[in-house]
Amino acid sequence: MIRAILVSRRFRHAALLAALLGLAIGAYQATPFVEMLVLFSSIVGSHNVVEDSIANQRGDKVKASTEASGNEQDPDRTVVWLWRAHHWFATTLLETESYGFSWDAKWRNDDTLDLNIGFGCVTHMTRPVGKVGSIRISYHFGYDDKTLAKGCPN
């Protein structure tokens, strides 16, 4: 009786080990397909996003990302971030919803950033952040740019 229980227990352990090994091999074989699916979905899902960035000598980086809705009657959403060198998180400098957006960023030195931002017409804008750590940010806004104003409500 005891011998039968031990054999039964060993058989269960062997079956469990075989099942786990089968799952591991299946997961290993499926990894390239999952990787390909993620890659294609990121390409297809972000075709309405335009990004641009510029860094200074120290490694601080400012980045603007504009996401179009795909509908000409809806405003585009733009976010401008600043990543300081050797910091994990970014600081959101500005968020806008507008019809048309252009920007030009220039680092005067490692602690001074000039942002020139143009809009076709603005529907919403957060308050711009003027200083992050030792970095001072100056903004120069241009409104009602007719070349950017496609889709603006009258």
C-alpha cells in the first residue's frame, strides 16, 4: 500500500514536471510571435504621432509629441516634456490642444532653454512651467498662424 502511494506520488510529480516543461517550451516558441505582434501594433497604433527632441551638452532633453486624432474637426494634443540629465522622470512643461502646432527649441547654455511655439488656433493650454531645477525656460508664442490653422472653427 505504501509503495503504491509512493509510486503514485512520483508519477504525479513527473507528470507535473512534464507539464511545466511543456509550458516553458511552448512559451519559448511563442515569444517571437508575441514580439512581432507588439511591434506591428505599436507601428499601426502610433501613425498619428509626431515627435521631436533636442538635447544640451549636459544631457538634458526637451521633447514635443503631437498626437492627431485623425479627424480634422478635432484639435491635436501636444505635450512638451523635459528630461533632466541623470533623472528618472520627465517634467511636463506644457500641454496644448490646438489646430496646428509648430515649435523650435534652442539651448542657449545648459541652464537656459528657449521655446518658440506657434499655433493655428488654441483651444486649451496649461500654464507653462518656467523653471525646472537649475534650467530656466523662456516661451515665445505665436498665434493665428494661417498655414497651421487647418480645421480651426471660425
